[in-house]
Amino acid sequence: ELPQTCSDDLSQEEIGEPTHDFVLEAGDLLYFPRGTVHQADTPTHTPHSTHITISTYQNHSWSTLLGHLLDHTLQRATSTDPDFRRGLPLNLLNIPGGAAPREGNHPV
């Protein structure tokens, strides 16, 4: 649901049987909502065809926006504050409340 990247080419088995079949004429445009799997084919009586997929909204999400903002903010902080360039503590995973995984609901 709501993929963040384009999918690789899917095999016919992965795509399954078509649910719709459209024949477009010169100048026609067909819109598919984000994430719709589709497959283009040129009919045998047609000498040539062009199929172009344009993704215009895939990377316009809260995740993308926050990723850019956090990256920019962290780079700015790193360039101006030496504390952001210091090494992590060797015992970081053992610091209470740190990044150590907790087993069960035991207090730290």
C-alpha cells in the first residue's frame, strides 16, 4: 500500500490475469492512481506505440518532507556544533533508557 519506490518489472505470474482491457487511440491519456499495477502492450496490427509512466506524487509525503528537514537540520548542526561530530559512547547500549532492547516489561 502506498509504495515509496517504483516496483521492479513484475512477472506475468505476479501480475495475474488482467481485470481491465483498454485500447487507446492516438492522443489518448490514461490515468492510474498511485500504486496501480499496469501493463502496456501494442496490438499486432499497430506498427508502433509509446508507453510512458510518469510518477508525480510518489515522493510527496510526510515521511519525505520530514526526512529532508531532519537531514538539513542535522547537517547544519553538525557543521556548527562539534558535539555532533564526537564519537558515540562505547557503552551506549548499556546506558539506562538508551538504545538497548528491553525484554518483557522489566523496568530499566
